[in-house]
Amino acid sequence: MNMLKVFNKVEAHLLAQGVRSMGYSDACAYRGDMGRSCAVGCLIKDEFYHKGLEGIPMWADEHELVSTSKTCLEDRQMLLKEALIKSGIDLNPATTYMLSSLQSLHDSVNPKFWELRLQNLRVKYFGIDTSNTCDEKTAIDRHNN
């Protein structure tokens, strides 16, 4: 699945779900309670998901590298990336970075602001502004032509 299709799927999923996917420890989860999933978790097919993926970030920042050994974190991130690739995601560096932004949105932005933030990310990654159109499909079709 290419980068735009990944974005569209995550956007549709988050807006339909409307709430964060939370685990039992009150932390955001790839697969949470009540059948919910996060921005990245919704892309992982059931047969490639396992609880060992929980707590692995898409992208490690300096704070995460300080609190966890770099090698350990990189090894754990490979498990997540393998699950996404096996699920049909074309996981190039740009898609990985975009998924990190989507994961951050899910984990740290109030869901009532998701739609606006997703519009901002659509502009950032694809140059498509859907904020002034009657529907998103029309904006994407205009962009592609």
C-alpha cells in the first residue's frame, strides 16, 4: 500500500473511531480495549499482530534513546516494521516518518482536533488541502489530475 493510501486508511479509521486506542495500563496501544486500534495498529493485519509490539514507537527520538538502549529499541522497532511490511505497507523512510506523525497525533492530540490536524498533515505530506472543498475525494481527484 503506497503512502497516500496508507494516509487515507489511517485518516478514515481515526475519524470513524473518534477516540484513542488505550491498553490496560492506560497507555495508548496498537490494539486497545473495545476492539480499538491506533493510527499504526489499524494497518497491522491480525495474523501479524502480537502483544510484543505494544510500546514500540515508529520513530525513536533522543528522549527514547536515553531511556532505552539504542540496540534494544532498534531491534524492537524491526518487529513493528516487519509486521507492517507483512501487512502490505510499503515502508520506505517517508512512510515511516509519516506514520510516526500519525502515531504522535493519536497519542497526544485530543480527538476533537484530529480532523484539523489530519488536514494539516495531508498538506504537509501530499500538498493536498481538503479544508475548503465539499469533500475530501473531490480534493484528492483534483490533486491527482
